[in-house]
Amino acid sequence: MIEAASKKRIVEPMQFMTAAELRAIPPDTTRFILDGMLPGSGTSMLVATAKTGKSTFCHQLGIAVAHGTSFLGRATIQGGVLYITLEEKKEEFQLHLNELGFTDDTPLFMNFSIACKPQDLIESLELAIEARPDTRLIVIDPLFKFVD
């Protein structure tokens, strides 16, 4: 019987910061689209079971950001909103947004279907963002249909 040569694993000790090191880091200057809740950079996801009001929540958030009005009692940073909705009918979407104060001048830009190849989705969205540099919020509802 031949015994396998044992290899000694080298494990590095976990690293910790001192209080002084942590305090030396410049404070976070993140700008929030929705004060204290939704950072202006990065990715945030709203996840819940079906028929719990996620789309309604996003409609209201989108209109609030587009108009620069408060949402959930918090200030928003006004700017353009790109809204990709892949399950709603245009007529239903329009009706709900009209109830929320949607006008011809509202900087909310909608897309109801994906007209590019799946491998081009991200680049296509990046180009749309570049074309509208005042964009503050992008909603993709539902995300799984965007990446599926």
C-alpha cells in the first residue's frame, strides 16, 4: 500500500484593521438618488414574491426621481429615468403613470421590448445611458427577462 504524500496547506491569518486605520479612511461621499437609501452608483435590487407591488413601487420611484419630488418621505435627486418594462402593456403603464403625474415633459424614457441580441444588451444599455447623460435611475422590470 502506498501512502499519498501529505501536502501541508499554508493558511494566512485573517487580517484586521485597527481603529486608527479605519478612521483614516476618507468618509463616504456617496450621493443618494433616494436620500440615505438608494446610492447613485452601483446596483440595487428590489426583490419580492410575485404580485407584492414591486412594479407599482418602481413606477412611483421613477416618477419621483424624474420630477425631483420626495418618495417615502425622503428627498430624491432629480434626473432622467430609463425604464425597461418587459411585462406590462403600454396602455396599463401609461394609465398608472398618468395617475402619478406623468406629463409630456417628464424625463422618463420607456422601453417595452428588447430589440437587440442578448450578447449586446449591456452595450446597448450603456449607449442609451451615454445618450442621456442626465440619467439618474434605471429600472429593469423584471430583471430575469433582461438577462434570460
